[in-house]
Amino acid sequence: MTENTNNDTVDVHAHIVPPTLLTELADREREGFSARRTDAGWVVSVPGSGDTRPIRPRMTETGPRLAWLAQQRIGTQVLSPWLDVQFGTRDWARRINDAMCASAAEFGTVALASVAPGDADTMAEDLIEALRAEELAGLLLSTDPAQGPPLHDPHWDPLWSVAASAGIPIMLHPPTCGPSAELSSIGDLGNVHGRLVDNTIAISNLILHGVLDRHPELRIVLVHGGGYLPYQAARLDGGYRTGEAKTGDLIRGLPSAYLPAFHYDTVALSAPAIRFLADLVGTERMLLGSDFPFALGDPQPVHTLEAAGLSPKLLRDNAIEMFPRAA
């Protein structure tokens, strides 16, 4: 086990591409995936979409990650796969999970699992199978599934049912190229605003289509502070009131009443935004996040949290309650 820092703060939103996976792919193609080193970093060839962006050392190497954790007073991270290489066949999902387990064991922490997109009953079975590994503590799911209908469609109910009944946390994360990429005006703002738009639309639809009414025990973590939804929830309420955003009657009356049903990371990138979110949904629904190692994440997440007047200890306890295997 790699020695970490002596701080017990938990960062729940951090990505990794396991080095064991890259070396395996460099040796031989697996499930259509391959990898090679370049001057700019590792590149993975993904079936159907070609080469990924270069993978920088902070995403794969132990030293840079531990140095950053120590500098930021963070004890550990809940490790998430990188969505750019996450989805493939069922065998690929198992390979990703095995590699994530190896990295989690190295860092003395836990990771989020992957399941292959497709039939939701099969996905539910695969999720239960994956979480038999003690290093896996939840599921990372794209807000824009690579295959099948959108997340608010009843197609997904078997997966939601299993996650709700078993208390399995699901982190919803927008992909690199979601629906907002089709906007002709998005230009260079895809990573800046597009992902938050994709987040907002997916979460809004989960609420409006009654997913939380059918599965009230779901434990869903929203990244990037929940996108734009918490800060414009009254507008969604307005659309529900006028009927233009209404698909059926909601048990809680208004869409905004469901905001406290989610958990939110702190990657809203400013103390005022984090403070607003805490006042809106309650500090018990907040989880420290960085979006490490990406440049558009929070470079000083503990400092931002403290500037918002929130205790890292409080959020550490929230993280352990959500991911008890991380304790």
C-alpha cells in the first residue's frame, strides 16, 4: 500500500487511468482497446471513436498524485475511471474494474465501478457482481449513456431499483462530448459550460419524469455542484407550473423540492457558490470534490471549502457516510 498523507479529508471526485491497464493495453489489444506512449503522454485507442487526448502523468502516476494530496491537505480520494475510456463491452467493464481495484488497493482507498451500457437488468446484475470487490464502493454513470435511452426513461428502472435497495451510491458525470456539443454556438465553451448544461438537463429530467418518486431511496451524487440546476431551480419550477416542462404530477409538488434528495460535490469552484448550495440543500448533502487531475477542477478544494465557511471535517464525515468502505 502506498503511503498517503496523515490528513483524513476525503475527495470524492477524482479520476485515474490505472497504469496497470495502460501497460496491459500497450502489450496487447484488449476488447478493441489499445494504448501507446507518446511525447505528450499515454494515448488510448478506443473502438469506434479513435484516440483519446493525451493522458498526463497526474492521471496515472503515483508520485504527482500523492504530492498534490499532501499539498492540499487531503488524505484520500474516491477514485473514478475516466469516462473517455470507461465504456465498452461487459468484458471491458470487468477489466476496468479490476484495474481500478488495483489502484484503489495501492492508495488504500476505494473506487467507483463501471458497467457496460445496454440492457438495464444485465447492468444491475453486473453492478452487484462488481461490488463484491471490497475496493469498489459505487458506480460512475454517464449522464448521456453511450447506448440506450436517456437516464430518465423507465428502461433504467431495474438499475435504479437495485441501487436503491442495496444503498449503492451512483455518481452522475457528464461525458466529454454530450448533447450540448451539438450546439453550433458552443465553440470553445464545451468544457466550460457544455458539461454543466448536460448535467443540468439530465438531472432535471430525472426529477420531471418521476425517477426519484419511483425510487426515493436512490443515493445520487451530482458532480460540478449539480450543474446550473441548484442556482436556477425556480426557473424549472416555473416551467413545471406553466406546463412546458411538466411530464406528470410530482409527489413533492415542485421540481425544486427534490434538490435535497441529491448529494453534491463542491466543484462549483467558488466559495459563494458553495455557500449558496449548502444553504439550499443542507451541509449534510455536500461532499468535498476536486475533479483531479483536470485543470478546470478546483486547484485548492479545501481552501475553497474553508472560504465558504464549511468544515472539511464535516464533509469528511459525509463522504464516509456515502462511501463507508473509504473509512
